[in-house]
Amino acid sequence: MASLSDEIEEYLRRLLSQSEAGVIEIQRADIAERFDCVPSQITYVLMTRFTPERGYLVEGRRGGGGGIKVLQLIEGFEDVMLAVQGLESIDQNRAVSVVERLFESGHITERERAMLLAVVRRDVLGVGLPERDRLRARLLQAMLTTLLRPKGAT
């Protein structure tokens, strides 16, 4: 049986797939009522499963009922690079999500995926926090910049 978070995620993904523009506007309270849960459960799903690394942006709105806009990013490495560029640190789970998204969208090969995943592992980096997450971000940025550079660019 699927967890409540899985059901909420599936519902929101279904709404996004039905949207021509890949954008939905929801009310936390309405979704919480639909699933008979607290609004913070909706926030949890949005913050953990609808991240830039997974191809989404979530924008909260103050006032006017507290609507939330969920945008599905265009499948492209530019979106991933924007999500990764400027990061001072990134944890292992988020780094893996970035790599998996690139692989699923066809921007990197299976071999490149395996190499990237090997390098971002906490046991391979071998340093303590918070430096480990900073090192992982720098390595990921450098590797992705090299891998996703346009053909012929130096």
C-alpha cells in the first residue's frame, strides 16, 4: 500500500501532466482536506519531492489564501545547471537526484551516471561535514560543466 506522501505526490504529478503549461496552482488547505491530513503534510511532499533537482519549482504565495504554484521545469540540462550553479553545498541525496534526472532525460550516458554517482558518495569524499557537502557541490559543478559543455567548446 502506498504511503500518504506517495498518494499526494501522485495526485500532484497527475495534475501537472494534465496542465498544458506544466504549471498548477493549489491551495494547501484544499489538498490537505482532500487527503484528510494536516497542511504541513502537503508542505513536506512539496519540499521533498518537487525540488529543482527533480525538475520542479515550488513558489509559495503570501496572502490571498496562501496559494502555491508548482512548475514543472523544461527537461533540459540548463535547468539542472541553474539549480546546481551557485550552490555552496549539496547533500548526497540531492546530488544523486541531479545525476538521476540528467540520466533519465538522456543528457548523460549510463557510464557518466555511474562515474558521477561514485564521486558524490560520502564515503568516497572522506571528509566531515560541512566541508563534505561543499566539496561535493564544487565537484558536481565542475563535472557537469565539463560533461554538458556544447560540442566543440573548450
